[in-house]
Amino acid sequence: MQNPLETNKQNAIAFYRTAYLGDPAEAVALYVGAEYIQHNPLVGNGKQAFIDYFTDMAAQYPDKQIRFLRAVAEGDLVALHTHQTWPGNDQYVTMDFFRFDTRGKIVEHWDAIQDVPAESKNGNTMF
């Protein structure tokens, strides 16, 4: 049997990828628990608000891309570090945090999004 932390990491990535690339209803059906608490102020609380937001995003920006760089799991939390590229070559670094219930379903989400800067005073990348 697979380690629950590894399963949660894989499920967080699959959830995010499925929703981000245009099928948020499928993402919710497969990976979300009975409730879905959202902390991103641009997205409403609950499953339907999540579906609506990502459906609109897919229609407006069908050519966006995402690269998953890191996944870290501890307890009932998974953190994802991603690199997003949007039309016009707008680039973002994101940190997403997902809380899982005892059945291995996502029930809560937090995130932070930042433009990838053109310069870095320390010479390090965001990735």
C-alpha cells in the first residue's frame, strides 16, 4: 500500500493540473471532499465557486501552462510550488497549500501568487 503522504501529493498535483488545464468539474468530482473551504480572495467558497472560477479561466486563457516544481506533504497538508506561463509570456510563481480530510480528499486551499521578476538582487531564481 502506498504512503498516504505520497498519495496526497500525487492527488494535489492531479487536482490542480485537471482544474488548471480546463476540467475543474472533474477535478472536484475526483479529489474534493464533502466541503471545500477557499482562502484565495478571488474565488468564492465551495465546490461550485471553484468550478465556475476555473471554467472562466480556461475560457479566457486556454493556452496557459503550468509546471509543478515541488510537492511537500506533512500531516494533512500538501504544499505545491509551481511555475505558470500565461499568454503574452506572463510568468508567475505560486505556492498552494491543500488540507486533506481523513479520506484523502481536499477540503481546504490557500495560495500565494507572485510575478516572476525580471531581476534578482541575490542572483537566485524563483524556482
